[in-house]
Amino acid sequence: MRQFTYLCVIMKIPPYLVPGSTIGICAPARKVSSEEMVPGISLLENWGFKVKTAKNLYAADHQFSGTDAQRTADMQELMDDPMVDAIISARGGYGCVRIIDKLNFTKFEKKPKWIIGFSDLTVFHNHLHQNFSIPSVHAPMVFSMGGNRCTDEALENLRRLLTGEAIRYLVESSPFNRKGNADGILVGGNLSLLYALSGSESDIDTNGKILFIEDLDEYLYHIDRMMMQLKRSGKLDGLSGLIVGGMSDMRDNAIPFGKTAEEIISEAVRDYTFPVCMNFPSGHIQNNHPLVMGGSVSLEVGEKSIVEIKTFK
């Protein structure tokens, strides 16, 4: 295990994957079917990786992929298995917050491995960073790898990232961008989950960091409420930069809120000076490119935005 000091914090970097590495698949949240997993499993194997499916992967308990106990047991087994090199979630939904406090991270902290997913997996991204300084990957899940749910380019960037390649994104300009440069640790994920984790052991310290947010299927007034919570709790005060991904399928009331999600976010951060990159291609969108949460990122916002994910050798 490699260790690097950044901002006086010892980051524990999981080993990158190589041909023959084993990726474990579990479903810590919503249930899945075996048919939904076939395309993703085939893709991972075509990349040269071995696949191990969790014991209760196809279990069901109403909308969950098994009971809390089954999902906890699956995640614990893959975290502790020395033959598993990374863990990718089958899909998101809801459920991670119900099991995160039941997991024992003792072995995982000594031998960390990449945990991969987005949406509800924001719980793991923030918990790992805040409590153990272990980075993880915000990226498409196995469910996303079939049915044209994700672009080939985004999936290829996931493969590159997992094998240790640096990634550099060039993002089209947005009228809501704010120019500037920043370097820092990337934190965040799904905005609704960040809101839900506030005050818990999985809550994040954003001071000096670059915050990434995205969301899906939320009322616009709720986006405003969540941004006000970030502001009032001080999470915007010490930011080095803000990256905003997909704000997809937003909803409104019969009496319109009067602003788009981008306008709401811009209004919430107008009193600060950190650079802002809007419309970053990540989140609940087809072009869902991977990011290393808890990893080192450079952000340059000019006529276009450049986001560079650094790697550790």
C-alpha cells in the first residue's frame, strides 16, 4: 500500500488494477436481476479482469437487494477478501446509509481497495474519505454498463482510471462558470446524499477542497434548500473550487420556483471567489465520466474548463 502526504493528511491509495485483478460485485442498495448484470460482467471480463459476484447479489427484500444483514454481509466479505482487488456496486437507488455503520473497516483500512459507484454510493465515498483518507471512484456501475445507459467514452475512462492512467477532461463553457484555478482534494457526489449525511460520521470537511455535486429528479426548491444548507453550515466558506455535474430531470411545482438548478447554485455561491465549473460530464447522465473522490484534482476554468485527475505511482 502506498501512502502520500497531502495537506498534512496521509492518504491511503489502493493499488491500481492489472490484467487478472479481481473485481467484486455487490448490491448495497436497490435490487438487480441477473439479466441486468450480464453486459457489465462481460465488459469487465473483456477488460481482462476476473469477476466475483457477492453471495446475495440477486436477493430481494422489497426494493432492496436483500435485507440489511444480507447486504452488509456481502459488502463485508468483499472488503475483507484478500483476493478481491476492487468492489463495484451493481447499481444505486437507496440503501447504503442503512448499512454503512454496520461495516467493520479494520481489514479494509490496512489493505484498501477501490470502491466504485455513484448516486447512493456517495455514502461510501464520503465515509471513506472523512474517516480513513481512502479515495474511491465516482463512476458508472454494472447496471449502467448495459442498455446504452453509458457512453463508450465514459466506460473507457473508467478502465483507464482503474489501471492508473491520469485523466484530463476539457469541458465546454457555461454562462454560469466562474474563472479561476484551483488544486485540491475532490469531495462530494450526489447533492441529496450530502444533505442526508450532514451531522453524521460520514459528513465531509470541505475546507480547502474542491466540491463536486450532481443530482437527479429533485424539485427545484429542494435544490435551493440543499444549497442553503451547504452555505449555512459553512461548507462553502473554505472551498477551493466547485464542479457541478448533471442536474438531471429537475421537477417544479404548479407555481414555478422561477430558477433553473444552475441559477440556484450560482446564486448560492455568488458571495465567494472560488472557480466554478458547470455542466461537468458526470452524474445521472449517459456521458457519466469517472472521478476519484478523495483524490487530487486540478481545476482550471477559463473559456473552457480543464479538470485533471492526478495519479499516484
